[in-house]
Amino acid sequence: MNETQAQAARRTDTVSARISPVGGLDVLSRNEVARLRGASDSGMHALLRRCALAVLTSGSLSDDPRAILEQYPDFDIQVLQQDRGIKIELTHAPAQAFVDGQIIVGINELLVAVVRDIVYVATQLSQAGLELDGSAGLTQDVFEILRNARILKPNIDPNLVVCWGGHSISREEYDYTKLVGYQLGLRGLDICTGCGPGAMKGPMKGATISHAKQRLRDNRYIGITEPGIIAAESPNPIVNQLVIMPDIEKRLEAFVRLGHGIIVFPGGVGTAEEILYLLGILLHPDNAGMPFPLIFTGPRESSAYFEQIDRFLRLSLGDDVAQHYKIIVDDPAAVARTMVKGLDKVRHNRLDTKDAFFFNWSLRVPLEFQLPFRPTHEAMRGLQIHRDRPLHELAADLRRAFSGIVAGNVKEEGVQAIEKSGPFAIDGDPEIMRALDQLLQAFVKQHRMKLPGGTAYVPCYRVVTH
């Protein structure tokens, strides 16, 4: 059977059903339902269809943003308003989301999260006009979305660890993320990730075992994503709380406002973007002295990866940047113990400053880290990657450079832009450009840009090294 025949066979493996949402979805107005069903004016239906299909194929190993839509071209979703509440009608949905004709409960919950977040962002949030109020308003946006998703939990000591890392990692690296997650779970810590495969799944999988051993219940495995990412990285099956932020900048702010500490595993350009986002914020003078535990870790086989990251960060942002993170190689228990000590400092700081445990209001997130960046060819050429800028501003544009490469790799809009006009050009300080080019070449060589399989990776970028 060739690939075309195989895809055709998979497309026939579908189920049509009308389901009752499980928890977390308030009654929708007729206007909201009409907007969800409208395929033309608002574009909400197309967004709903794309995100819903990603959830229904939870666990998929593809990172091609168009592959799943091509695999299920007849799939559709409609939200129906009935006298006794909401029904979700699925047509030609992937059969893997069902067991004996019944939708899997966890997938039902994630599907509800999709409908909830798309409706909320498109209606209540936009009507409030908060996005027009500058930096504080954008932070309020993030808070409102998380609160509406019931993610914020008061009266719980800081225990939420955000885990960042690549979706395309080696088996050794994946197994290591599970070991770290296991050690975190033994200490009663909950996990938040980008919700996809690889380093986003491993810590959750490890923590589920140790949480069970410790007889801990109601544990949180939070996945935070955005529409451009979820289409390429379906949620892993362990996620029990999903929230879809409207753009990558609000997604990143949600991580640093919600999480109490962050662990970074090996990854590619998306992971580098996340690192630069957080370090850029911590380098802002207003955040000096704020405890925020940040650990880079991986198995011994990945030690060179963190040497490369550390070298690039020091070269571009100065040696003092290293005071904001610790590198721990091949020692999951040490990672967990170090994180617990860091979280204790966070707890005392929040008490001293009278800040909430569930949302880090005191952290200053500058506007340049909040404004959505649309990675067009012109915008990528216009990045100001020069040493004469304040460090947090330089980090902001470096973050945007990596964000553009992520878009060119896996986001539908970015992929189409590359197909139409060729690779993005990235220019700036010659020494930083040479270091950036070396780092990206290492990512390609180590297969960190795309999941294995298919054709060889073709760069969506061109670094101008003079």
C-alpha cells in the first residue's frame, strides 16, 4: 500500500456522533453558538475545527500543520444550542477518540476546553477592550483567560513546575524527562507544559506514577498552547487541564505568571524562544532580586546541548545572564531537590510582597514581550539584534527571531509564507549572527527542528553572517 492509499484508508476510520460536554463549559448564548457555526465572517468555525481536530487526534506524532486536516478533510464540528444545554456534533471525527462508539472522557474534556477558550477570547474578552490598555491590560487578558479556564487555584502553596523542551527529542532524552517528572511527583509537585509530545509529555508521565505512589489526588497536568501550535502539536493524553491562549506571547506570559519554577529540557528553536523570553524578563531592572528557579537539565548524552545554549546566551547577553539559571546534568533527584528549595524562596517572597501564590502579579513583563509578533519576511529582516541595546530589549528581538523560525517550521501561516517567498533572512551583530548560525546548525544536525521521518529538513531561515 502506497502513502496515498494509506491516507485514504485512515480517512475512512471515522465516527460521527452527538456528544454531551463533560464539565467546564457554561451555557452559551445563541449569538455565541451562531458565531461558532459561522464559517465566513468571524472565522471562528475554521479555528474551532482546526483546534478540535488536534484534540481528537491527541497523541499524534505528526508536526505538519496541514497533514491532519488533509487526513480528515470531511471532519466537521458544530455546537448546538438546546433547551437543556449544549451538544457538540462531530461529523467524520477520528475514530481513535472513541471506544465502542463513546468518546473518551479525557478527550471530551479537552474538546470542551477548545470550545470554551475560543468563545471566551472572541466574545467576552474582545468586548471588554482590555487589549487597548497597554501592558497592564494585556496581563489582565492573560489572567482573565486563565480564570475563565478555572486554572487558577487559591490556597495552594507554590507547587507548579513548568517544563519546557522539544517535541523532537531522542529516546534517551524522553526517558530522562520521565525520571525528572517522577522525582517532582514524589515531592508533591504538579506539572505544566506546552501540552504536546516529547519533553512536554515525559514529565507528566513520570509524575503520574509518583503521584499514584504517594496517593496524591486531584493533581494538575496543565497544558498551555495557542492555535498555531496546537494544530502541529496535538495535546498528549495526560493533560487534564488545557487552555488555549490567543497568541504565543500570551501563552508565554501565562507560563511565567502561573508557574512557580521552570525546568528546561533539550529542545530546538521553540525551547530557545522560551528561554530567551524568560531571561529577557528576568534581566529587566524591575525584576532584579525576584526569585524564579530556572534549571536546565538533560541526560549525560545531552550535556553538549546545554554547553551550546550556555555559550550562546553568554555571548549574546553577557556572562551575568548565567546567574539566572542552573545547569544540572544526569541527576533527576538533584533537579527536584533544587526546585523544591527554589519554590520555598518563591513562597517566602510572595508572602513578603503580599503577592498571590496562583498568579505572579509582581513580575514585570515589558510591552515588547507582550505585543504579538507576526513573523513576516519584512518583520524578520527588521529585527534589531545589536549589542548597543538594553539586554532585555536585545533578548526580546532574539526571542522574536526564534519565534519566526518556529512559525516557518510548523505553523500553517509561516509555512505558507516560506513556500511563497523563500526563507526568512535574519541579520544583526556579526558575532551574534555567527553564534546563532552555529546553534541552529547544531539543532538541525541533532534533528531538533522536526520530528524524524519524511523528507530531510529544509531550513526556513537564512542567517546573514557577513
